[in-house]
Amino acid sequence: VARARRYVEMPVPDVNAKRMVNTYDPEGQRLVSVWAANYTVLMTDLVPTKNEYGEERYPIEAVESMFDTLFPDEFRGIIPVYDHRPVDRLLDQRDDLLNDLNKVRERQGRSYQTMYTRRDWRVMTIVDAAMEALQQCEQQIVVARELALASEPGPSCFVVFATQKAAAEAAQCLLHSGSRRNFKVQPAPGPDNVNWQTLLYRSKDSTRRIFLVTPVIVLLILFPSGIFTVGVASACIVDPPKGLQSFLGWYCSQEAYLFNTFISGLLPPVLLTLWEVFVVSFFMLYLVQAQNVHSSLSSTDRRFLRYYYVWGFINVLLGGITGGALGGFVESVLGASNSTYSVQQHLGRVLPISSNFFLTFIFFRAFYIPIQRLILPHPGVICWAVRKYLCFLGCAVTPRDRTVKYSPRGMRMGREVGVFLMVAMLGLTFCLTAPIMAPACALFFVGNFIVWRYHVLYVYERGYESNGAMWFSVVELMVWSLLIAQSFTSCVLFSKKGWIPGIMLYLTVPYYLYRYICSIKAEFGSGSAWSVPLGEAAKAPPADFSAEIYTHPSLRPAATGWHPDVGKVWRGYPNVAVKSTF
């Protein structure tokens, strides 16, 4: 019974349970589990048409007729996508009201007196008031669900087939002469991997969002946090800009040695880490989600990874290098006689100056972060300690509160992989000018391998299944890291008058990296490479499943499978990771 209760209280259904269906294999004469996504195609960007009353609606019936004609034996039907957001908001409200009701009941059970409250013109107990609010919300949910299912569907729909072969053909072939301008067809993401917000908009609406949101992302990337932190760390190493000599006189004197050591040694990496964890990660994910570009959560996470990598390159690496000698660098770049070669020479001169900060930054992440993750692997540890030792007056903690606080969280794949790629980029860039950087990065990866292997097994859960698509993004960005390292190595060689070795690096390394990434893209990078090959799809058994599997959980009967994190790229982070944006 206790085990069953734990399963009921789990806020997130298992990924495998959401994306798999059972079918009968006639060749093997047994029941097998197959992925529902392999039998489904996602159609987006339908062009609305006007009916006889002048109302715009999306031609779902025409799409159904087209597939019925092309695949008369394999086509099973269309699953429209309705606007689920009003029902989803009411379900979130109902979740909070039910939790409040349980808290009120627990507090009332501890009290010797019955507590009353005023509701409109009536006076009732707080338990009855909370129960009435919950019942009213549940009635609103039923009405809102009926209105949503009775409304016109959106510009996207799921097309279901009986065989994987038919679904693969529909996803990879040109279905109609007007396909490119009337709709778009692609392999459907898994039911656990659908980005429901994007499916409610057409591509032109998403384009407007991209133009509105991208400047904000650029401002976040260019915010000079790296320049500030490295400038603080290098304030007493390089010549300060004009006007700051008197201000830094006492700070860099022998009297303030301990204060200077603390400020310039420990504070900069801590500040940069806090800025990255609490501001860059979650706010950038919100902005990427608001762009409405990808129809799957995994693709949205990979898009976040690319923006995060650009932030690491521009803000951390370039900002850190220029922050160590900002005044001289600006004078060199803005000088009248500057050239591309002179800028590279100055970059090569200031690169070793900033290596001390990056070395401290890597050691901080190699020693402190893994130890902290081992001691506090989950924020629920802190919540448990506060509840056990600091609730003097008694805290009404409900089973839902414990479930939300202590349940496994989804791994922030884009952010965690982005941190590893940033460290790799720093190590490759500074391994020649500061040789101790290489063993420091090796120590970082060894320590984090041990910690993350434990966390992946026992602390975190996957929020979606991307079929290994993240691997290609990691390889692509690692190639860019090698190219960046080669460019800065050439800059250092130019500053040391090593013109021939620096030019040879420019002539050889980019060419071989380009050949390598082209070979990787030829094998893994095209859209059809991620689909099921027709030869393998033809061997798969036929399957049939309910339309509920590709219906948003809030619109299913009794909201089956719904939880507060449906549609979130990173689940398990309430109030910071969102499932719908503006």
C-alpha cells in the first residue's frame, strides 16, 4: 500500500509509460512495446481558409481526406491540437486549492477551536470555504474542457498510421504539390517530448516572436559579467585605467592584503557562478521558449545549449580575456592605426594575464561544486532540514508538498552540457599559455564524472527522450571549441613573433575541422537521418492506439496523466521553469 501511495504521489509520470504502446507482433507471436512516435507524423503550419460565413478555420477535413487517399489502408486518423491553456491554468489553480485544503484540515486538526471565515455574505468554517472553492474550480475545469474541445483546432495536428513504414514515407516524402506553402510535415516527437505551446502558432507568428525576443537574448549574452569579474580579479595585476589609480591605491597596498586576496581570489568565480545559475540559465530558457521555434522539448533544449555556448564564449572567455586589461585593449581596438593583425597581437598579450582567473574558476568548479553536489544532491535536503529543525510552531506540510520537494527532478541537459563545453573551451584555449589549466580541467571532468554518474542513476530523471539528438549538438560545439582554441593560439604566436606557425594553424586546422564536421553532418545531421529507415520500419508490427496519447493531458477525461510540469523543458523547478510564456 505504501508503495502504491508513492506512485500516486509522483508528480511526473514515467517517460517510457508516456511514449510506448503495446501491440501484437504476428511474426514473433507475442506482445511487444513500440514507440507511438514511430507511427505518427506531425503536421504544422496549416494555412487557414474562410468558410461561407467569412470565418477562418484550419482545413483539418481536407488534410484527413488527403491522407485517406494517399494511404487508404494504413491511415488511421487525425488528432487535432486544441488550445489547452485555459484548462491548464485552471488545473494549476485546482492543484493549489487542493493543497490549501489539506493544509487547512491539518491545521484545524491541531486546534481546539473551530476556525471560521467570511465568504461573500456567509460565515463558514475555513475547511468548508476551502472545499467550496475547490468544487467551484473543478466545475470551471469541466466547462473549460468542453469549450476547448468544441472550439476550432489550431494550425497543427498529429497524423496516425497503422504501420511505421507508412509514417516514415509520409514524413520524408513530398505529399502534395502545395506542401511547402500549405503545411509542413515532420516526424512526430514522442508524447513526452511535445512542446505544446509551439503547436498553437504558425511559423509567421513565431517569426515575429523571434524578432522581439532575440534582442533581449543578445543583451543578456553581452551583459559584461565576465568583464566585471575578471576586472575585479586582475585589478592589482595590470595597469588600471585612467582615473582609478587613486581608488586602487589602498586596495592594492600591503595593508589590505587579506582583503584583496579574498575579493580578487574567491569572490569573482562565486559571483560568476551565481549569475550563471540564477539569472542566465532560467531567464535564457524562458526567452528561448518564448521564441516558439521548435515543436519538441529536446530541440528547444538544444537551442538553449547553443545560446548558452555563445554566452560562454562571448561573456566568459572574451569578457574574461579583455577584462584583465580592459583599458589597454580598448585603446588598442579603437586606435587609429589598428588592424586585424594588431588586435590579434594584443589578444595574444592579454591572454596569459587572465589565465589566473580562469584557473581559479576551474578549480572552484572542480573542487567545490562536486563536493556540494555530493553533500546536497537535491534541494529537498535543505527543505527537510528546515522542516525538521526550524518549524518551531508546526508546519502544515502536505503529501503534495513532500512530493514536490523530494521527488527526482529532470536534468537540465542544455545547461549541464553547456557547462562541460564551456570548461572544455577554456581548457583548450589556455592549455598552451597556462599548462596547469589542462590538469585542472581533467580534474574537473573526473570529479564530475563520478558525481554525475551517481546523480543520473539516483537523483535525476529524464524529462523527455530525444533519441540521442543531443550528441550531434555536443560534437558540433566541440568542433567550434577546437577552432576557437586554434584562433587564440595563433594570436599568442603572433604576439611572440611566431608568424609562420600561427599562419600554418590557420591554414590547416580550420580545413580539417570543416572536413570532419561535414562528414558528421552527412551521416547524422540531416532530418531524415533521425527518422526510422524504411527497411527497419517495414519490419515493425502494425499498431493501433487511442488518440489520448497525443492529446494534451489537461484535455483528457479526468485530466489523466496531467501534472504541473507538463510542457516544461526542465521539470521539477517550480516558479523558475515555465511551460507557457507570453
